[in-house]
Amino acid sequence: MNANNKKPNYSTERFQSFNIVVFGGDGDLAIRKIYPALFHRDLDGQINIDYNIVGITRKNPEEKDFFEKLIPFLESSDHHRYHRDEIEKFIKKIKLIKVADSTVEDYSELSSFIKQFPTFQNIYYFSTPSSAFGPIARTLKACGLVSETSKVVIEKPLGYSLESSIAINNEITLAFDEHQIYRIDHYLGKETVQNLMVLRFANNLFERAWNAENIDSIQITVAESLGVEKRASYYDNSGALLDMVQNHLLQLLCLVAMEPPVSLEADEVRNEKLKVLRALRPLNKKTVQTDTVKGQYTRGKINGNQVSSYLEDIEKYESKTETFVAMKAYVDNWRWKNVPFYLRTGKRMIKRYSEIVINFKEVRHNIFPSKEKLNNNKLIIRLQPEERIELIQMTKIPGPGGYRYKPIALKLDYIDSFKERFPDAYERLIIDVIRGNQTLFMRQDELQAAWTYIESITNSWKSSNMSNVLYEAGTWGPGDLILDENESWITKSWRD
């Protein structure tokens, strides 16, 4: 939203009319995120063109049951309730079609519907397991439903290894060209992540200090208080490294570490991110022991409530799957040589939050007579919840008696500063798909570079027979094991 809190004017923004076809259209992601994102962008006046929504289901669609599940996610958002007539108007745009299997015959109803709108661009959203991506893409092409203006949005996980990722991509590219493929990572649609680009490249103060000469270390944390919930089967075959680090955390690292792009054109930004991924120092059998730790949660308490262990949650007697990963990464280039990037993610931690912390180096000489330590400056970028940016600086404590000081936070709180509703990340990303802007979506060579780095970890874990460290649910996990001397996670050193 604009700083003056006025609603943006979308009247001059024009898109091509579209059909958005959501495979897995009655699934959790579609109901919780995809349909509400379209609803809010329509209601806000940004989608000012004709469009249709098609939800593809594997079973006979029961419209009444479907809408009963969907409406609660449309009715309220950020404490604002929407009128029933607004919801009814949007719901009329959704058509449910049963597609039992990926055959030309099963796609006949979808084909007939889409061909009623020959001038519309067709956006295919694959909200399904990645094993279905290839068959869906092949059948769309066989039915003549893929044209130059068609686009495909694919959700993670994009494979479980470099080899499987390449295989999935090869299947999709039989129907779609690279410029038509949108590999979505919802973290890149978060407003504070977007602001990271502005913070760095529009502020001379920060960009001049954004290097190894001035920065001591960088921390990126994505903590979850929930367990595996309904994802037990998927999660036990992936774990925290593949589920979170391979995509979300590495993408955040890229935005922090990348060089200034020539422009914000998609490939210029993605070229710089690719350079970061290729500069990541691979781990080996020796360094994986000192620079990574993996853990699995046991029983514990969160907010005073007893919670079960991971093994109880997945209903197994044993599992080697990690629910926590902390690691120390290095970007071996001129700007970041020997600056540690500490990455941490885990389930059943004390609280849910995602945060980037830039730890600046100490001043070279303390001129003040007090024996108290001068705290490092820290730039804290909170991604969720309560999006905000804080700059921690040393400030004199008011009063006589000489120089006494303490760290104080200068805050930019998004909720306080921008009073309108705060759009969800999927809203931004889906609008970018409609526009045809791929800046916030991963290119295939980026994905391959990320997998190459991740496999240096998984292979080293396997060759060294590295085991999980058990941690109690409701704690911060065993992340301290990879910290350098005198380092601490910002959660402990500042807030707690």
C-alpha cells in the first residue's frame, strides 16, 4: 500500500483475459491460498479483466461441500469481513471439472470449456504432487491446450534430488518452454522479502556496508511451532533439509548475498541469484560434521500444552528423517569471503517466525570509559509474523553520570505504517504470473545449482553416517552446535 494509506489505483493496469485451471482444485493449498488470492485481487480492483477459474478434481465434485470449505477462507482476512454478495459474485467464476486420469478422453470437458475462450491466456496451476506434473503437461499438449500464451505454475517439491528434478523438468518442457514455466516459492512474495531489494539497492547507507569488511555474520531462521500435521507421509520422505532449506532458505540467502542486478528484469535478477548458488562452498565428509547439525523432536511442551514426538506423529517406531537443520554456509566470492551464513529451520520450536539478521562487526575502538560491551549493530528483517524491520543501535541512556548506553531498536512496523489490509504472498505471485513477470520465480539452472549444493550435504550425511540429535519440542533445537565462538542466535541474545 502507499505510504499515505490510500488504495492503489489499478485502473491503468491491463492484463490479458485468462482462464486459470487449478489441478488439485479441491485440495488444501487451492482452498486456503489460491482461490483467496484471486478473490482479494479481484475485490481490490487489480484484476480488471474477464477471467474464469476452473478447479480440477479427481472425484465427482460436490459443489456444496466444496463451497462450504472455501467460504470461511473468503469471509474474513486480517480482521476484515467481506459481504456475502462479494463472495457469491466471486464463487460464480469457479467451475469444477472432474478429471479422473491424464488421458485425452478425461480432458474432454476441460478442452470444451477452454476452447470457448480462444483469445484468453491459459494459466495451468499444478497444485498436485510432482509425480503428476509430467502426465498433466503431456495430456494438455495432446489436447491442443498449450499455446504460446499459455503458462504453467508448479509448486514444490520439485523432485527429491538433482536427478529427479531434471527428470521432472524434462517432462514439463515437452509441453512448455522455459519462459512459460513459473516455479513458485511463496516466501519470495512476502512484502518484507520484496523490501529487502529496496533496502539494499535504494539505500546507499546499507549497500556500502553490505560486504565482508563490515558484516560479521548473517542468520536466517525459519522456525515452526507446528509438527508435521497432515503431511506425515510426504515429510518423512523429505525432511527439513529438502522441505525448507533447498528452496525457502536458499532463496532468502540469494537475495541477501546477490550482487546488484543491471535491472529488475527477470533474467537479470535470476542471473545474480544463480551466481550466489554456484559460489556456495560444498560440504564434505569432514565439514558436514562441524558445519551442520540435524535433529528430530521428542515430546515436550509448547505454550504449556504437551505435544507428541515426531515418531508418534508419523506413527512409526523409528525414522532417520530430520525435523531440524542448522548449518553454516559460505559464499566464496569477493563480497562474502569467509562470512558465515547461519541457516536454521525446524518444527516444534518455541514459536513460529521467519527472520533474517545482519550482524555488523564491532566498532574498531571503544572510546567510552564504561566497561560495558558495545553491542554490534544488527539489521533484523522479520518476514513473519508481524512483518517489520529493526535496526539495533547503541544509544546513550538519558541522565547525568557519564556515558551509559544500551542497544535500542529503530523499528519500521508494516502493520502500524501501512493501515490497509496486508496482501498474502500468493496474491503478489499470482498477479505476476498473469502479468508474465518471472522475476520472483526460479529458473531451471537456479534449481539445479541449489540441488547440487544440497546434495553435497545429503551425500556427506550419508557417507559419514551422521545421526539426528534429539531435541525436546518447545525448544530452539540444537542449533548452537554449529555456531562460532562468541556467536549466538539472535533469538537468545536479543529478544529472550
